[in-house]
Amino acid sequence: MSKNIYLDNSATTKLNPIVLDEMMPYLKDMYGNASSIYSIGRESRKAIDKARDRVANALNANSSEIFFTNGGTESDNWAIKGVAFANRKKGNHIITTNIEHHAVLHTCQYLEKNGFEVTYLPVKENGIVDVNDFKKALRKDTILVSVMFANNEIGTVQPIKEIGEITKEKGIYFHTDAVQAVGNIPIDVNELNIDLLSLSAHKFNGPKGVGALYIRRGVNIEAFLHGGAQERNRRAGTENVAGIVGLGKAIEIATKDIEKKSKKLIELRDMTIKGLLEKIPDTRVNGDLQKRLPGNVNVCFKYIEGESILLLLDMKGVCASSGSACTSGSLDPSHVLLAIGLPHEIAHGSLRLTFSTENSKDDVEYLLDILPPIVQRLRDMSPLISKH
Amino acid sequence: MEGYSEKVMDHFFNPRNVGTLEDANAVGEVGNARCGDIMKMYMKIEDEVIVDVKFQTFGCGAAVATSSMVTELIKGKTIEEAMKITNQRVAEALDGLPPVKMHCSNLAESAVKAAIDNYREKQNGEKK
């Protein structure tokens, strides 16, 4: 039987069958519009309310602070543009980091074109923002801080608690893109003083096309989509009932037993990192080894290019990703790898492996068997080797 | 992402003429590591005919496949014929490349020209 080992769980995850079961009725007989008055409409409304409670529980938020969207990108767009435009009279300055997801970076660049000033904080070599740099960047006219909870490429977990304490004290809104963190790291929006938080269902075994934005009560934010009265007049459009139900079930499952789950993922992660460093010379690990998502491995193999590694891994049944230019569709490698100070030619040789609890030690052993010869094969072909 | 043709995959997985030539009398290198692809072409030219050719490539699937294909296209050809190889011709021989990968075929064309230029420079040097 041919192997199929999925090690790209930061890209997306497999839909949990229990989640699908919970969604099915709303894709079939319970098709009512949640705004309608008759019974199947009311059933949809009830299902949405239940999902909202589940998302709120997972974050220690209030249900009235959860707003459903179509995913992480929409949540990021809404949080950042919504707060910026609503608070323009208070100030014009936004702080973010240079390792954010493009959903945040490109939204900030859009705001710059519209007259806002944005500070992009650098990160240290370990891929983590320096809180002192953050403090220095604060200005009287800073209205919003957006710092991701955990990075999607190198998995580094940012100093959210420290930042939250400062933004609370200064009365500045704090948004975090927690798309990679939810379900992997316990999150309490009150303990961490988070004002806005983006999440996406398909990153924790929920369906694609649905997410949420947590908006703390009292945050001054513009509506995102104008139209009907859905989502308390802030995000118009008939609700994606089945998707929302799936999100609710998925987040409930994902946030239960987080510690047990993360223990298993850390074991697989550290076994992989150790094995790769032992077996493949000229390998470097990207991102802090401790303050890191439990299931994230990100390494660079010198002298070779990432897409070639992915194609050869695919032939052996392993799904993974890379931050090379050829996989990003541009001429530059990943902005995250450049931000941690990697030279271009090293960044092109990156490989990201992200585990789920469905993966086993056997998967890691298989990977550690097939990857060294793949790297060697590409290095034998590389003109860079002879120069070193 | 847009997929590669079967021919591209074949030339990526089983590249022809990989390696170096110890008795090469023409060597050309193009691209740069910064952009993520480098091609180095080694040729042995006798009486204006490319009797042997090898390559080394650092790059993506398309970069390896175009390198491999271009060596097949020029092996046994005169340098005059080889100079006429275009990036389009290389891409066509591979049953096309995804649009974002077309620059890889430019690299293959340039690598051939760089090697032949190197050969001519050496020849001119000897004549002087």
C-alpha cells in the first residue's frame, strides 16, 4: 500500500467525523434561515447560539462577544480595518510585526495607503518579538496593536501576555491573530487582556470557510459587511449554519485535553528535530525551540531548494510545505524566514512539517528514513556544494 | 498550485546528464542563489560540436527539468544550432510550464549561451 503521511496541519486539517456528523442535519433537512420565524428557522438560530456559546467557552469570553466570519483572513481584515477606521479621530498609528500572516500584513499596507502609519516590529533571531522594542514603538496616537499569537511558519509563540498588560494599561486596542494557536495553546482572553482575536475552524479539524472574531464588549469597531441584521448588525449575510455548527463542535473538541494533545505533539516534534539534526549535516532549525507550537518543525537544509524537497517527499507519500520562493509564487522566499535573519539562499531551502494527533512515531521514523537520501540527492545535483 | 506536466515530472525525477565534466572546455553559470535558482552547464566541444554536456542545478522542479531537457536538446548539436535554442523551445519540449515558472526556462537558455560564450572566449584567447 502506498504511504500517505500528512504533515501539513498548519495549512489545514482533516475534518473530524464527529464534527461532520454534527453539521450534517444543517446541510440536509434543517435548512432553515436563522432569521425566519418558523420552526426550522428557529432550529438554525438555536444551533448558531449553541456554537457561539462553545466558541465563547473555549476562549473564556462572553457569547455576545463572538462574531462569526468566513475565516481567519476575514477576521483579521475586520479587526484591523474595523478598529482603524472607527478610531481614526483618536489616532493614526498601528503597531504590528514583520512576521504576521499576509492577512494582517497586507491589510496594514492597505491602511498605510489610506493615511495610517504602521510600525512593523522586527523579531529576534529566535522569531520572537522583543517586548522592549514594542514599548519603544508605542506612541500617543497608537490606536491598535496587532501581534499574532503563534507564527504559522516557524511556530514561535509571541509574548501575548506581556503585550496585553501594556495595551490594557495604555488603553490601546489589542488584536491577535490566533489562527494557529487556538486548539494548540490554552487561551483566556481576559487573563491575556486580548481585545480582538481571530480564529479559523479548518485549522483545528473543523470545516473550511468559517471562522470567528472575538470582539471584547465596548471595543469601538466598524461593521464589516453592510446589509441585514445578522451578527448584531456588524457582519451582514445569511449565516453559514452548518459551518458555524462545525466550528462550535470542533473548537469544543480541540480545546478539551489540550495538555494531553500537546504532550504528544511535542514528542513527535522533538523527535523529528533531533533526528533531522543527527542525520542531515548542514541543517538548521528555525524559530525558538521552547516558545513554539507543539506540532511545528521548521528547518533549512543548506544548498538545496524547498520545492524540490516537497516534490520528492510527495513521491514518497509525505505532504509538507516550504517557504521557498517557488512555493510562494514570488521571487522572494518567506518574509518570516528573512525576518529572522536568514540569507535568501538558506531560506529557499526550508521545510515545514506540522503534526496532528493522528500522526505517530512510525510516521516520524519513516520520514527520518526517506528524507536524508532526498536531501543528499538534491545536494549531489547542487552547484552550491562545490563552492563551500 | 498549478501542476507540472508529466514530462516535467519525468525530467525532475529522472534528470538526464546530471553532474560535472572533468574535461569540459566550456562552462557557464547563470542565476543566483538569492532568487533560488542557479544552473551550471559543462560542455565538451569538439570541432564546433557539443559531444558531451552535464549540468548542476540548485532550484525548483521546473529549474531541474528545464536544465535536464536543454542538455538533451543540445547534445550532439553544433554550437551554432545550440545557440538557437530558445526558452520557448525548452518549455514546449516539456509540454509547457506553469506561467510562474517560465523564468526557469530563460535560465536554461542563458546557461547554454553562457557556456558557449565561455568556450569562444577561450578560443579567442588561444588565437591571440
